[in-house]
Amino acid sequence: MYRPLKASSDCELLSLLMEDSDAAFEEIYRRYFTKLYALVKRRLCDEQQTEDIIHDLFLNLWVNRHKANIDNLPNYLMKSVKYRVLDALDHDTVRQNFLDYQVYTPQEHNSTEENIFYSDALRVYNENLMILPEKCREVFLLSRAGLSQKEIAQKLGISENTVENHIAKALRLLKSGMAEYLTPNTLIPILFFFF
């Protein structure tokens, strides 16, 4: 007996998706778009960035439909969107810090060597940021996005003390991972740029 896709379970939709069903993909998109959009928009407060993240998520789902090992579709989509939001917050924070740093540093002192140094430092920072424990990274990025410890605690449903501990741990691990860039000559600019 034929069942419309609206009545299909997530498992059935995933099976159909792996068989290249456009209709299954459209139903997944219809079923989860609004919820994911609202979640991202609440975090980023930017419509264009929100749309880009959601469309990238669904494009990735379609492109990797044969490779993805998805047991629980809602969990998969929520985790995927969460990591994309954290990545966006990280990029926004680093971009703003870089702009602030450029204002702080007289332009005549920016040699090619210094630019390469800061590019390398930024790459190492991002690498170290991605290996932080998930909750620690989330708290740290929210703090760098301008939220107070109280706001972060309320947003994540944790205590302010826990927020403070996560931030301290993130800073300790990031500074440890970036030790080669924290020489006496570069300590103040690097700390201003990243921390």
C-alpha cells in the first residue's frame, strides 16, 4: 500500500534518500528546515548567515547521502547545525579580533614576515580551538562573541562558576598549544588578537 512521504518515518526517509529519492530529501527539508532555521537564527541573529548555514547543511546531507551513517536524523541534523554555528561564531570572533588588531597596530609596522607570523598563529589557534572539549569550546566562543558569563550560564543552563571554569580551561589549553607564538616580543599583540 502506498504511503505519502509526509507519513513516512525518519528511518524510511533516510532509506529512500540513500536510494537517491528527491522526494525524500524534500520531505526531510520540509520537516526540519523551520526548526533548524529558528535555532541558528537565535544563536547568530543574522538572516543571511543563518540561511547559508542551513542550506550548506542540507546540501551536505544530499551530497553525502551514500556515505553518511545516520542512526537518528534529528540528532544528526541538530549536531551538524550546532558545529556549523560554533564555527561561524569562531570565524566572526577571529575576524573581529583581526580588525581590532589592525586598528591597534600601526600599518607601517606590518611587514610580510609579521603577516605570515600572524597567519600561522591564526591557523594554530584554530587548530587548538577545534580540539578543545565540546562544551568548553562552546562556552569560550560565546564569551568571545561578547556574552557575559551570566548570559552564557543562562543560555546553556549551567552555573556561572562552570562557565568561568570552562573559559579558564580554554585559555590555559590555547595558551599551551600556542606557546611557540607567545615570545616576549609577541606576547601582547597575540594576547590582544586571540584572547
